[in-house]
Amino acid sequence: MKTKLQQELNRYLESKSEFTPYYKAMNQIVSSTLFDEQLQEIMHALEKEEGNGAKNFKLYLDTVIINMQSKIAKYKPSIYFEGEEVKDMENQGYVIPFYSDEADETYVLLGICKKDNQQ
């Protein structure tokens, strides 16, 4: 997992234009391809397991991500990276490493994985 996250961070640093906004109206939060793929896998699994589980998960996740900028100080440095630029956000049993690009005032969602499956 660490290697994939590092690849996504390197890709962002090399070509920021490839990353799409998490919400179309919010350019300051973007997501990596890895994040998008992992989120789709989680949503698919939740749809199979529970009736409204996927919808509720996504709604709460969206709320946490939209509000992350105002709570940035509460997030701890990522277990996957050295330094303070990448932090981990936890939500509903998942860890979301994100990069804080202070120069561009952008947050990059690098990936999402189960908290107990962080290898």
C-alpha cells in the first residue's frame, strides 16, 4: 500500500493537472486514481452487504472530506510517509492518507483502505 500511495503522490507532484476535483465545485480537494478505484471497490462491497450501507457511508465520507480543511490540525502525520505534508484522516474504519499542498492550497486524497488492512 505504501508504494502505491507514494506513486500517487509522485504523480501529483509531477503533473497536478491529471487529478480531478473530489467535487466539481471544489477545486481545492482533488483525488488520485488510486483513491477513486479503492472507493469504488468499497462502495461495491457495501452495496452487496447492506441495503443503505453504501449510500450512508458515502454521505458521511463526503461530509468529512468537505470539512477536512477546517479540521486539518487534528489529523496526525501519515503512517505511510515521513514528514508533515501527508496526514491520515480516519473515517468509519478507513484510513485516508492525504497530501497538503500548501503552495497551491490543495488537498490530495491519495488512497483509502481499511484501518486494520494498512499494509
